[in-house]
Amino acid sequence: EPEVTQTPSHQVTQMGQEVILRCVPISNHLYFYWYRQILGQKVEFLVSFYNNEISEKSEIFDDQFSVERPDGSNFTLKIRSTKLEDSAMYFCASSEVRVNYGYTFGSGTRLTVV
Amino acid sequence: GDSVTQMEGPVTLSEEAFLTINCTYTATGYPSLFWYVQYPGEGLQLLLKATKADDKGSNKGFEATYRKETTSFHLEKGSVQVSDSAVYFCASFSGGYNKLIFGAGTRLAVHP
């Protein structure tokens, strides 16, 4: 079964450093998403991406965050200057069409900011 | 805005007990509804879904019925196993926003 692949599985970074989280969505999918889950809390929407541009973003997704699809297969989330409160599990997801079949999620990247 | 409310956990059951995890939603229109499961140390897996009123989603012995009149999508399983121990998330998808909205999650612990 096709999978969404995320790397790395765990990243530790110092406060103020930039991090890039990587995702390889399912190849024929057109919509891409990032969600995050602070330990023990709700899964929160960050951003959706379609046709090489952001289609929607949440209030969490401020100027410190950016997304990119640099090469037609990868989908990246960059955090420009990490804060302690950015520590969370970050999930990438993709979907074939903008309808209601549900997404396929990756297994997540655990980001720890120290 | 749209929201999803789940019963608080943890839910602790003995093996072979009956499981219900309540989920209600608020939305404009009729969203699609989902249950996702997160096993320890893993990502989110789609467990089942329903896209319109009265639809019943089912998978791995779990079921949930989309009830428009009560705006609910409760998860049930007749006989739980230890391997069902996980966190269960109810979610709604409103096409107008193109995003999944998750409930807070309910942790299920099943003991032998």
C-alpha cells in the first residue's frame, strides 16, 4: 500500500536554529498538508498546499513557518527560528483530490527544541 | 467554526468488553467523518469513515454510524483486544476549509 514517508523520525535542535522537516507524499496525490501534535494534546492543522501554493493556513502557521515542494516529489516544512514551544510531533499528509476520502498520514517527525 | 468533541479518557477495559467512544461534531453543512487510531510511537492511521448521513463505517471490528439528527459519530466495538490499546481520534472534514478537524483524542487501555 502506498505510504507517505517522513524524515527524520526524530530531530533535536537548539532554540533559534532552523529546521527542515521532509516528506515524500504519495506520488499521484495533489494535496499536501502539515499537522502537529504537541505531546498529549490535540492534532492541529498547520497548512494545506495545492498547485505549488498554500491554499489554507492556521493561525499557528506564522512567518516562522514555510512550506515548499522543491522538486515534484518532496514536500518540506521549514521552521526558521525554532522556539521551545515548537517541540511537537509533526505529521505530513497527502490526498488524491480535495474531497472527503480522508488523508494518508506519514508516521511523523518528533521535533525536540532544547 | 467547525469543531469535534470526544469523550475524555482514559478508557480502561478488560479484554472482550464492549467499547463505546462518543464523538459529536458541529459544522455548517454535512461534513465527512472519520476515526483515526494512533498506536504507541506511531503515526495516525485511518480506521474508518462515513461521508453522509446514516452511513456506517466499519473496519477491524470497529463501527461508527453517522447520525445527522444527533450530530454524532460514536465508535463501537463489541469485543476489544489488548492490541486495540491506542489513542482514538474523531475527525471531521469540511470541504469548504479543506482540512481535517480533530477531537482531543481518547486513550484506550485494554487489560488481559
